[in-house]
Amino acid sequence: MNASSELISWADFERIDLRVGTILEAREFPQARKPAYQLLIDLGPELGTKRSSAQITHHYQPADLVGRQVLCVVNFPVKQIGPFRSEVLVTGAPDAAGHIVLATLAAAVPNGSRLA
């Protein structure tokens, strides 16, 4: 654990609603201040489809994202980004140069599955 990490309880972790979704659409987002895509994600029958803005343009092209399962935080407040309402946060981690690499799963699971 590094100096900036703070231990949390299991109850704290359970408050974060991380779900699996499949990207249905991905398109350029020219109005964003930083290069980004607008994503439409299927989060299963309970949550339906949600939109997200994701700064993942360095490693991915829109056509390569369609059909990819991703891990999303679904219980953040909606964030208005220019004319776009981002409803979920698509997760990832920065590579050595700081470009985001998506958090994905090793095998397909049902959309809407909660991280356990």
C-alpha cells in the first residue's frame, strides 16, 4: 500500500456499484475538451442502456470498441460534458504514458453482472 492509499471497509466497497456492460455504439466526441468517445453501453435488463464519455482514444478506434465488455461504475451522479450526459464511468488504468487501457474481463459474462 502506498502512502496515499486509505483502507476502506467492506461496507465502503459494497457501496460502489461496478457492473459489466457491452459497448453497443462508439463515436467521436468532437465537443469534448480532451479527446474522447461517446459510448452507448448495454448494462443488462435491470439497468438498460447507459451513455458514457470515455477518454480512450489513444488505444482504441470506435469500431474496435463495439461488442467489447467493460466494467462500469453505475452509481455516480450523471456528469454533463458539453452537450452530452455521461451516465456511467467506464473503468481503466493508465499505461506508462498515461493513456487509459480499459478494464475488461477474461471471459464473457451476462451484461449487468456486478463485480464480486
